[in-house]
Amino acid sequence: MHEWARRVAADWPALETVERGGWRLGRSEGVTKRANCALVLEPGADVDVVTGFYRRHGLAPCVQVWPGEEGTGIRLAAAGYRKVEPTLVLERGLVRRPEGPGTTQIGTRPTLEWSALTAGSERQARGVERILGQVAAGYGVAPGGRGRGCVVVDGESAAICSMVTATASRGRGVGRGVLGDLLTWAHDKGARSAYLCVVEGNGPALGLYEGFGFVPASRYHNRVLG
């Protein structure tokens, strides 16, 4: 398995994972592709294993394809899997303590205010909380509940995720404040590098992250059937 694929899967873990037929199959009740996808373990693994697993569980079959797995991508395409959501993995160092504005309330559990700012349906929101509940994380909320974010800390690594800004507050530096404080918090917990995943076409998010010194480290795309 690609090293970045392993790292991302550990920080955003599926609720159920099985290894079968040369694949690592993750399932989380359909909440996010990242937690409901297959990762290839063996070159040449049978695509039908993926298709059958997700069809049995009523989910769209999905595979993450990373650099070096082009052969898998070709076989998936031949089986009717379409390419969606090309995604960048961005990384930056945290050796020096970043100085956030200090306005973000950060705790180790999602507060009602954090949960209220959803990026989708109520079911999606609760599913995200269940996924994050499996890892050590800091949940940050901007003043007035105008924005939120999360950082998963695993040793010296920090993963930024679940960033949301209220529609009425976009373009006002809310996300910048939350991100800065989450990076400070992660450094204080021992993290010395940070990364995040962002859809390649999300220009505003890319601008925010690049402004914080995040640079491309890897990339992947999903292959989805149906």
C-alpha cells in the first residue's frame, strides 16, 4: 500500500475494515469516500472483489488510486469505474511553533457548537463525528460558531480535516484563524509536521493552505462505479 494512503487511512479511519483478495476494504455507512473506499494491497488484485463487497453493503464501489498504482487505475477504468475528485495531499513542517490568533476554542471532543456547523446532512455530520471519535483529535470552533476545524495528532504527525466556514462568514479570515490555532495546538501536543487533503479544484481552500506554507506532497484520485 502507498505510504500516504496508509497514513491518510489511519487518520480518517473507516468504521469497519477487512482485507480480502488483495484489497483493504473500508466501510463507514457511506459517510465520505475516504472512509468508504478500497485500497490496493496487491498489484493485479481482482476488481470484482471491490465491486461485490460494496454492492452487498448498498454502497457505490470506490477505490483510491495513488501514484505508482496506474495499472490498477487502468483495470478499474476498463471495468467501468470513472475518475472523480482528483485530490492533493499538502504538507508543511511544524518544527517551529506557529503563532495562531488564539481566538479558537479547542477541545478533545466535539461541542454542540462544533457539531452544529455541518458540511452536509445530519446523518453525514454524525458519521464524521463517529469516524473522528476513533482517533486523538482537537476540535476547534471560531468565535460565534462562524467556523470550525479538526486536527488529528498521531505522534509527530498532525492531519487537518473537517474545516467548515459558515456561508455568511466566508472571505473574512475565519478559516485562517481556525487553521492557525489548530496548528499551534498540534505543535504543543508534539506534532512536528502537518498535512491535509484538498480537492484539486478547490481554489479558495488551496489559497488558504498555501498561505500557511503547505506544499504538495502527494496526490490521489477516486475511481467510482455507478
